[in-house]
Amino acid sequence: MRGLISRRAAAFDSSGIRKAFDRAATIADPINLAIGQPDFAMPVAAREAAKAAIDAGRNGYTPTQGIPQLRDRLEATVRAELHQPERRLCVTSGSSGALALVLMTLLDPGDEVVIFEPAFVMYRPLVEFLGGRVVAIDTAPSFRIDVARVAEAIRPATRAILLNTPANPTGAVADEATVRALARLADDHGVTLISDELYRSYCYDAPFVSPAAYSEHVVVIDGFSKSHAMTGWRVGWVHGPRPIVDACTMLQQYTFVCAPQVGQWAALAALDAPMDAPLAACRRKRDRLVDGLRGHYEFEVPGGAFYLYPRAPAGSGQAFVERAAVQEKLIVVPGNVFGAADSHFRIAYTVDDRTLDRGIDALVRLARG
């Protein structure tokens, strides 16, 4: 008798990050540095807009591409920023929904996608679920992208390059020369560059640069989850060339239908909320963590996002994570969740100062043996 679930579904494993959450739930007063979401509050104006939308009965479906007020404003902002008046935009059910739609639009079975490891946990499973093949480029130990290696990885089956900057899990930020070179490389080979820009507001040491500034063919994924602490509201967007975005919109009709309406009204209000203070606080936490662990761990100082990605002192990230949980009640994520290498672990530092200080103290003790 055939199994109850498909081979594609059976090939999935529970996210290593989800396993970390489950472990934290079994520990009394854990030091949880595994959760990749902001610790600041969603903007007051966004909360009030959500309440008003509920009270006004705005609880049903919206146009697939998003409520006009939000979509038009986002599209106008993107077009003005990139000087690309023909660029199209669709509001999606989170940036993860946008990623799924883009990959569904681009990939046929056997097509290849170049990714940079360590990489966000969804990239490889989604590509493979759709019948594609991942070509992974290991960026360790610097986590910088070597464009020459990308050029060598492009083959006739290559359909897309998937870039994430600032990056999860490393916090690495690709510089202007790199993103420009990637955009031109993709254009020269007729390959679509997908730019995951969910952490673009978290650039601490240099301004964010999008590869879409150098090519109208780049497809961009973004959202409100990280920038405005709206992870649970599931409001993201995709923008890019008309044929790709129109196809994403059509596919959304048959999958997610639309982003949650209340979340869209909240997102519209969030666009006008000042976010300088929470982002400055996040940079301060990065500096606090880096200063506390310097000399105890080997790591690259992250230029963005809200993660630190140190090398495990005993060699195995998985073994270190197990020891940290048992000895210190410290929850972090092993690096083998993000790629083939089991050499690092991820720290998410968007926690209150007390938790961050407890985490630093625990990590120092673990480093000493």
C-alpha cells in the first residue's frame, strides 16, 4: 500500500529552529537566544489601525495583490527609489509566501538555484519541494560572496540566484560592489536574481544597497515582520518585472488567496511610524554581545540583521548546542540547520538586556570549558 503522504512531504524535516523552540518549552527559565524576531513592540499606530479595521468589519478577503492603499503606496515608493516606473508589486502572505510564489513562478523540475550557505532554512527545502536542485556556495569563513565562484556555478540549468543581505544566520551584509556584480552577472547569463531584503532596515555600519538598483530584472522580497515587529501578521511583498509579479499574483489566487486584511491595514499605518529608536537599540545589543564574547569565540562581526554566528569552540555546533542547553539552559541554534557545515551556531540577540547579559555570561562559561 502506498504511504499516506507524498515522498516530497516525507523528505521534509521539522525545522531545527522549531526544535529549539520546543526544547526551550521544556526548560524552566531558559536563556532563549534562538528566536529570530524583534523584541520591540509593534508600532502603536499599526496596532490602532488593526483595531479600527476589525471594528470596521474589514475582516474578509482583499484583492489578491493587496488593498489598493497599501499596494499603491509600496509600489510608488519602490519605483521612485529604483527609478523603474514599470516595476510591479504584489502584497503577499508574509515574505515566506512571497518566496514560495517566486520559486513556483520560476522553477520547473530539474532547474537549479544558486544559494549562499549558511542560508535561511526555507531556501533549500522549497527549491527541492518544487523539483529544483540547489547549488550551494559555501561562504565560510568570511561569509562574503565571491562573485567569480558564482559565475563558475552557473550552468545551462541555472534558473535563479538567491541572495539574502543582510543575511540570516550570519548577519553578513554584501557590499555595493558585490550586489552590483551579482546583478550584472545574472543579466549576462539570463538568470533571475532574487533578492531577499527582509532585514534591509538592519544595516549598522553602511547603507543598504539593493541589487535591484542595478537591474530592472531583479526580483525583490520584503515584508513588515522584522522591520516593524509584525511577524505574526503575515504581510510581505514581492516586486520586480511585470511578467514575474503578475504570475506570482495569479498563483497567490490559488494558494494563499491574499494577505490577512487586518494586517494590511496595520502595515499601512506602520509605514509612517518612526523606527529609529528600536533599530538603534538593536545595534546597541549587537555591540554589547560582540564586546562580551570577543576573545572567547571566533566570529565575524555582523554588519546587519540581528544574529551573531560564532564558531563552536569544540568543533561541532550541534554538540555545543546540546551542551549549552544541559549545562546553562541556553538555547541557540546549530549551524547545520543552515547548511552542510556543523561548525558554527546562531545567536539571536533581540532579547531584553537581562536575558542578553545572562546569555553572554553563559557563553563565556561554556567557552572556558
